[in-house]
Amino acid sequence: MRKILALAIALLLVVLMVAACGAKSTTPQQRIDGCKKRFLTGLSNPGSDSSVSGSPEAKTTAQTLCSDAEDEGILNSSGDASEADVHALLVKQPQVLVPLCEAGFRSGIGSSASAVEKYLPPGGLNALASQFCGNLGPYINGSGFDKEALFKDRGRAVIVPICVAAAIAGVAGDPSYPFSQADSTKLFTRVCGEAWDKGYVKTDGSTDSTAVRALAAKITHEMINSGQVTVRQN
């Protein structure tokens, strides 16, 4: 889940790159083109997710954001905009960030996306991406983008279903696995939910795997003993 949180860093770059947009441009189109180039270059920094930085969503975001900056008159004759003006634009029009955010969210699932997708709630990954990325305005602040607040406010609602789906996908087809899919869903929903609530999922998307394994063992025993899940007889 690290890549999902990396999108917040990418969104912070939106503020930084647009604030530095342009290089002695004199026409609106030149200013927009310079802004777009710097923005996309910023997303392609070493360590960034190339599937996001090179995506159609990144290009759409760059075009929309830079065009809006020009329309708002915040790019001066040299193509620059103040950080305060960029901040005001993003608060006013946070929807321009949504395509990039959703692309980053989807890429965070990585190569396991197809296996996980069929175990997600209705709407799948796209619905969760929309839920996570809708109205980002409240998370844009004077210093950039508050990824920790976004993760705290919206992380549980999207990460727990993904955690459950990934866990079910991991045991699907294993004849030795002792629980039905229905019982597995109940079990993993509780484990993933409590792992979040206990802080075992960090704001960078990493997890305390030792603590999660211990929690899973504890909950499994409790749910078997209480009859909430039943061990299948092979």
C-alpha cells in the first residue's frame, strides 16, 4: 500500500511545480507549455511511480491545472506564480487533482489488482479510488498537501476492503485452507479493521507485520471458539 500514499507526495509536487512554472514565457500558450513541462518533470523524479507520472491522468492534470492557472491570471509575464496563488487555485478547484490521485491509488495495488478486484465490494477499485480522492480541497494547506490527514480521515474505509480482498485472494484455491469464503470475509474484515484501529498500518502505507500476524492468530482462535467461523473438515 506504499504507492497509494506516494500519490500524496505527487500531489504536493503539484503545488511546488506550478508555483515554479514557466521560464521567461511571453504568450499564454508558452506559459502553459512551460508549466506542463515542469509539472510532468517533477512527477518523474527518481523514486516516483512511473505508471503515474507517465499516465494520461498526469497529462490531463498538468493541462487542466496549468490552463486554469493562466485563466486565473496568476502566471506573470515570466510564467511564474506565487505559492499563495497556487494554493488558492487548488482550494478553489481541487477537482483538477482527482485524476492524478485516482491513478496513484490504482497503481498502489500493483500487479495483484486483477486478483484482488473480484473480492472487492461493488464498484471495485474504481469506486474506492473515487471515495479516497473526492474533494481534496480540505487537505491542501499552506505548506502543500496534508497526506497524513487524508490517510487518517479516509484510509480505513478504503484500505480495509483492499486488505480483506487481498487476504482472500491469497488463500483462494488452497485446498488446505480451513475456512469458507464467507467465514474468511468475516475473519479478515475483523483482522484488517483492528489492525488499522490499533495503528499497525502506518501513514506511509507500511504495516507492522509481526503485530498483524499476532493479532490474526488471536482473532482466529477467538472466532473459532465463539462459533463465528467454522473449520471445514477435509
